[in-house]
Amino acid sequence: MCVDVDVNVKNCGILAAVLVGSVAKLGEKKIVSRITRGAGDMVGPAIVVVVIGAAAVFE
């Protein structure tokens, strides 16, 4: 029997991070700090993508 579950794709990354942190027996504060540090690491590449996209629009 197959159960159809509608999962929001945006939340899968957070859910996976919490699951891995729980399996690795990290504390709540460590899990949250590592998630926020990872999000902070992605800000630079995200800005580059936005700037390149904007440059392509204005050409």
C-alpha cells in the first residue's frame, strides 16, 4: 500500500538537516547554528546569481 504525502520541497532541506543532526546526536543549539552558518555561506553565491541575472536582463 502506497501513501501519497504532499511534501513542500522547500522544507525538505531543513527537515533533512534536523534529521541528520539528530542521528549524529548534536544538540539543538549546534544544529541551529550549523544550519544558519550554512545559510550564511550561500548568501554570496545567491547574490552573484542575482547580479548575473540582472545583467542579462539589461543587455
